[in-house]
Amino acid sequence: MALLDHTPTVDVVDAQRIARDLFGIDGAVTSLPSERDRNFRIEASDGREFVLKVANGSETRDVLEAQMAVAARAGESGVPVQGAHAALSGALIETSDGHMVRLLDHLPGTLLIEALPGTTALRFDLGTVLGRLAKSLEGFDHPAAHRDFYWDVVKAPEVVRERGVAVTDPQRAELLQRLLVRLDTEVVPRLPALRQAIIHGDANDRNVLVEAARTDDPAARMQRITGLLDFGDMVFSAVVAEPAVAAAYVAMDAGDPVGAVGDVFAGFDSQFPLTDDELAVAWNLVLARLSLSVSNAAVQSAARPDDPYLVVSEAPAWRTLERLLDINPEVAHARLRWACGRVAHAAVDEVVAYLEQVESSPLLGTAWQQLNTVPVDLSVGSPWISADDLQRSPEDFEARVIGAMRGADAVGLGGYGEARLVYTTPAFAPPGDDPAAEWRTVHLGVDVWVPEGTPLHAPLTGTVRIVRDNATPLDYGPMVVLQHETDRGVPFFSLYGHLARRTLDHLVEGQRVESGSVFAWVGEPAVNGGWAPHAHVQVIVDLMGLEHDYPGVAVPSQHEMWMQLSPDPALFLSLPAGSVPTPQRPIAETAADRQRLFGYNLSVSYASPLRIVRGIGSRLYDDKGRAYLDGVNNVAHVGHAHPHVVHAAQRQMAVLNTNTRYLHDTVLDYAERLTATLPESLSVCFFVNSGSEANDLALRLMRAHSGAKDVVCVEHGYHGHTQALIDVSHYKNQGRGGQGAPPWVHTARMPDPYRGEFRGYSRQTSLAYAADVQRCIDDAGGRVAGMIVESMIGCGGQVVLPDHYLAEAATLIRAAGGLMIADEVQVGFGRVGPAFWGFATQGLVPDIVTMGKPAGNGHPLAVVVTTPEVAASFANGMEYFNTFGGNAVSAATGLAVLDVIEREQLPANALRVGARIEAGVRELAQRHELIGDVRGLGLYLGVELVRDRATLEPADSEASFVIEECKNLGVLVSIDGPFHNVLKIKPPLVWTEADADRLVATLDRVLSDSRLHR
């Protein structure tokens, strides 16, 4: 190839000489990669940095002068480009050994390729910078920019035809031919309508600089473009080619390539508004750039096979081109329009306006006002649907819907804009194998629930466009699409799904259907895709080439666009206002009302809060149906909405719920079952409603028995929100808003084996920390009421205590006349597996045990269990009574929880799955220096993040970043620890090994994010 034959042979020594002799710059020189020139970085002795560019021998002076002029104009407008430095001769372009030479600024930053796939903000800013560049060059011209250049995107058809012959793989060659046909038919005819100007033409991922990681907040790093390099591909071309080139590289290996491309175009459009014609070719120009990349790479690699830079993007370009060519271009066009703030299709407004004024015939042959219509709610959080219902057969589900409709004679209406969990087949799954990708959940039509065989009447006159049997499970079964027209002849469509087979024999494509005539019948589950009988009715502005595969359900992140392309069928069907359930209000309104109506110090999780409306097993679901693997909620101990627990509570609630002033065997049965899991001495129960209430009562029991007041607690411990518990919770009384501990509270150092004064888990470490318990006893005058301590210190950072620390502390406390309270609110009921109780791992038999959250799997049930002796001391004449503690519903719920723990062998599962997580994260620690310590027992785990493993500097902002990004990828973890740098993992005990692997893979993905690397 002639161009590559003229690549300069200048080396580092030559570059050093040129910089010194021609520009008067001395410094260290390093080579930089380039396609056809030679580039060198120069670090001058005075600290300044430059780039020395030695041009290809085939370059002409007028082209280089044009590049300099374009860059100068852009720089004057504030676009971040390299400034030029004159040589000693005063010229901006010098000559050395037959090659033209320039000296430019070296701009700070990180190459864009190091930041990809990047964030929406970064991609938008890339488009913004290119839009500002286009604006700065508007009306500017230079004769040398008008050149026939093989990297010019609008020249792709001729360049690919010429150079694509170097592609020898038959499948790839065929792919290029497919693209050429599209470019010839969709792009070339539109070229005359596109605005022309000088463009940079090569904003690829190695020609763009991103803001370096200088902030302490990883989330704020690499969000801004700081430099646009190398105007070597400058050319007079279509302006829209500018963002298309950049978007081609951003799309490489992006999880959602259309969304990534849309971010770039949205940023560009915000500065330099694009025309409809430009948006119409935008997607195909992205593919055109990729076709140039692979065609040119094939030629260049043949000419210079040993130069890796020439083919650096070849493999990802092929991969991306193959992937993007399979994406429907009309859908991509609609998404780009939407991203740029346009209506998704030019016909939307006219179709909606027509539907608002046209009178339609009744779908069921009778006016809606004369029918018994009932709104049917099948949303994610619908009270009509339980976790069991999602697994029901169509017949069972039909009975459920009809029952909810209050009678088989009713007509059910609902569904438009409703997110649902009923779409469970692979057809609704995202492409690829990314578990964080969205499923399609948001329904785009109205469902009309009527008996099978019900005839449907055409709402408007139309022509049969499609009649087909989509027979796969949970698809439409027999379906019909009718084509209609507005008064001005603009076509639009109506789709009807879940029909009877007789419909297929009744209609043929092209047949005219008159308004009000019977054209279809509702099908039964055996033929309609497996659904309870109903008709799905959807309005479609344009089929966009999707035909019978046009989606009836959208992914949540795109649902507003798809709802614009499929307007509300209530207009089309002339449904009365309020007959269809309204989708949930915007989340911002919910957040605002919470802030207005709740206490101001009641926090929410995550910077962008979640609106969670359902839980099933190990998953939580937001209002759009997105599933989150729940690694946080130890409250749902045996899994969210466990059917056995739910049914037990429902059954007892339907019979009796009253307090413990009456005899009731269920409460006694629960007490027997619960105490059987404890050491024999712990046999007397007090039932309460929360862990805080349990710990507060435990303090009273302890003082009543000991006759003393002083209490020993542990640094960073947390025991609840009553005033007495704030007093003994170092985490609270020493935290923000705390007033310190009262004189009767004595705080022992937290026995932290990782960052404490004494390290490790040995008995010697325990004895060293136990000595501090003795100090507390001495401070109390040698006599204490007792000690309250968590069996693992949660707010201290998921701290696993050194061997037998609790037993050693108990010996000292009892010698001082006190009792040991084991706070098992967080870790009890098998979480630390295989032990049922955390204190059992410490060789301790406590005097009092408190339990909370897990006991009722979210139901307000908590328990204090103690010895008969302590209980007798408490019975001092003052009656103890708790209105709701020990009620029959709580007892039935608690029994059901114990059933599940036993039947599903959850302590053993906690041991197995927890060990898998711990092993996986320890392996990650070998590759991610940010992981300082991995600790835990069973499914109570902590991962401590540090910036330096020697100094243990806490990585607090990094930890916040990790949990936010994990949430964005569909995995929920939280933060704990005095330095807010410990990832807290305490999921429902029903987690599987697959869930463990998902968590570890997600952590690996997040910890690999370039924003975490300074």
C-alpha cells in the first residue's frame, strides 16, 4: 500500500534531535502509536509536555496547513484540541529528512479506550464536544479538505467495494455485501440532503482523551472529555458523519450498542441540532464506519502484517459490525430520534390526533358503558398475584383472574403501560448472557378478558395486513394485524393477539374488514399461546419491518419510546376514562412525598432509590419488573414471600389473632420448637415485636436479676433504637447526632482481627481483647449488670470475633455478678451455618438470647429467651404485658419459618453458599488490590475495601461506588463498618450457588471499572 510505504522511519533518537534542533526542546522522548505517521511524546526538562508529529511522506503541505487551521479555529471556540508551537524558524511546519514535522501540546487525560464502555454522561459529553466542534467549523472551509479520502464515511460504499476484496473469509465478505445493499438503498439517495462541512473525521477511542481520575469520588471520574487529538483524517464531508465515527467505537462491546450510540448523538444534537434526514442515516453511517475499519484493516494487515496498531480495532470492529447489522435499523432509527428528544416516529402526532377524534365501533359489539367492566391489575406489585400464581397453569391463572373480576360475566380491562412478571420464556429475555440485562416486562396493549369464543368486532375499517399463528409458548397464538389510515392517508395498524384458530380460516391478507364487523374470536389456552382467554389489542404507528414480531412488551428503559410508537389503545377502542388501571406514578413523585411525609432522618438506600414492589425468594422486583438479587435483606430469612410462611400467616389470620392473655396452643408450640434449638438452660420465652424491643427487655431482665445497673458493651455495636439501646450502642451514641454514652455504660474495644490492635483469630487474641472487658468491669467498680454483645459485630464491619472471645468475656462478666446477653438479631436462625446460633461458634452459653428480624421472615416477631432463674427474678410483682407479642398469627408465622429452615436444610445451605462466595471473593482479591479482607461465617459476610493493604487506608468512596454499580447491574449489597468501607453481604438463606457466582462475577465486573483505578 503506497501510503504505508511512505511511513517515516524516524526513531526515538531522531525525534530527540529534531525536537532540539528545530524547536529548541530538550527532554525525554517516547514513541506513540500511529497508523501512517510517527508520533512522539516529549517530556521537556522544564516540565512541559509536547507531541512531535512526523508526517507521512505522501502528505502534502496544504493538507497539513488545513489541519492546523481547523484545529486553531476549534481551539479558539473552546474545543479541547492540541495547540501548535512554532519552530525556531517561526514556522508551524518544519521539514526534516524529507518529512514535515510539527510540535503540538500534549494534553492531559486518559485515552477513551481505557474508559469504555463508559457511562451515559461520558458518551453524552463526547457527543457534546463533537457538536461544539461542528458549531465552531460552521461556515469555515479550506480547499485541501475537499479530498477523496479512504476514511471518509460517506465514501464507504465505493471504498468497501474496492478494499473489501481483501477480506477472504466468505461469511465476513457476505456480511459486507449485505451492508453495501443497505447503504446503497438507505444512505446514498439521502446524501444530497445532508449538510456538508469540514469534520475531524476520526474521533475514535484512541484519539479522544477523558478526564483523568483526580477526584476522590470514583463515580465522578472519567465523565468528561478533555481532549480531541489528531486532525489527520480531516475531510469535507457530511456533518452527521462526525458523531457516527465516534459512536462506532463507543458501540464496540457495549451492552446496549444502540443506547450507547444514542448517547453520543444526543450530546452532539444538544450543541448542533441534527435534521431529520441526518438522523435517518445516522445508524447506517455508524455501520459504514465499521465497514471502513474492517476493509482498511484487511488491506493494511496484508501490507504490513507485523504492525499491531494497524489492526488494533479489527477484531472488535468485526464483532460489532456483525452484531449491529442484525439490529433492526428502523428500531435503531426510532431510538436515536428518541435519544435526541424527537418523537420516535414522524407519524406519531398525526396518528394520535386522529385517534382522539375518530369514533370507533365497540370491540365486543356492545358499548362499554353497557358492560360490567372491571379493571384487571396484573402489575408487578398487584395484590391479585402471589408468588404461587406466577407458576400456575393457564387454567388456574384464568380462575384467579375471573375470581378477581368478581364473576365470570364481567369483562376485564387492563394492561397498557403495566410492568408484569408473567413473561418468563426466553422470547422475553435479553439477547446474550448478561444477567444484568433487562427482560421485557412493560405491556404495550390493552387486555380484554372475556370467555373463549367471544367474537371481536373491528373498531375501525381496515385491511388485513397479517394473519398468522405465533404458536410458541406465551406468544400470541393466532394473531391479526389490520392496517388503517388517517384522514390524510397516513397508515397505522392495530394488532389483536390470543385468538381462536377459526380466525385463521376466516381472514386472508389483503382482505377488507369493515368497522363493526366480526373478524376474529378469542382463543382458548391450548391454542392462544398458553394464556387465560383474552384479547390483546395494540395500536402501532409503524411496523418498522418487524411485521408479526412487533413487540407487545417492552424493556423498562425503553418503555416510554415504545408506548409512543404504540399509543394508548383506550383511544382506539373508545374506552371510558378510568376503565383501565393507571400505571404507577413517576418515582420522583414517590420520593418527594416520602421526603414530605416521613421523618427527615429516615434514609433510603442508594443514590438513585429503588421503588421495590415485590419480593420472591432471593429476588426483589421494582415497579418496572426488574429483578434484583437481594444480598442485603436478612429480614426475609427464608426468602421473600415464601409460600409456606405466607399461607401459615393467612390461615391463622383468618381464624384468630389476639394477645397472650388467652390460652392458645400455637404460641406454646412455637415456644417449644424455638427453645429446642437452644442450650437446655435457655427455656423461658418473652415474645415481642422487634429486635429493639427484645434488646430493651433483655436489659430489664439483666438488671432485675443482677441488681446492678452498669452495662458493658462493645465498640461499634448496635442493638436498637430505643433510648436505652442508643445508650449501649456505641455505633449510635458516638456517631453523628449522638451525645456519648452515659456513665453506667462501659465500652470495650471491638475485637477486630483485621485492623484492631491485636490481629488474627487465635485464643491469644481473644484473651488480649477480653482484658479490655475486665478494664470496663474495673471502671464500673468491679460489679456490672452484664454485657450485651452481637455474636458478630455488624455495624463494626461484619466482624467475625476471635476464637472464644465471647466465652472469655462471659467468664469475666459472670465473675463480676453480671449476665451475658447474646444479640442474635442479625445472625441467628442458621445464618452462620451449620450452627443455628452465632454464639455457638464462640463456645458460649448465654444467659439471655435476643432474636428479631429473621424469626418471622419479615413479620413483626421477636423473642427474648432466658433461663428460669432470670425469668423468676424479673417476676418481681410488676406485670409484664405486650399487646401483640406472642399473638397467634406471629406464632404461626414463626413456626412456619422453623419448618422451612428444617425442611430446606438452610443452615447447611448457608455454609455451602457462603463458602462459595468467600472463596470467590478471595480469588478476586488476587486481582483487585482494593480488596483488603474477606471474612464471615455462612451467609453473613464482609468484604473490606482499602486503598493500601499495608496502611489499611479505608476505601470509603470506592465502597459507595461499588454498591451503586452493583445495584445498577441488578445485585444489592450494602455498606457497613466504622469507616464505611465494608461491603455487607447478608442475603436470604435460600441463595443458591448460582446466586453466589452471580454476586462474585458482578463484584469482579465492578472492581474492574476504570473509574476505580487512580
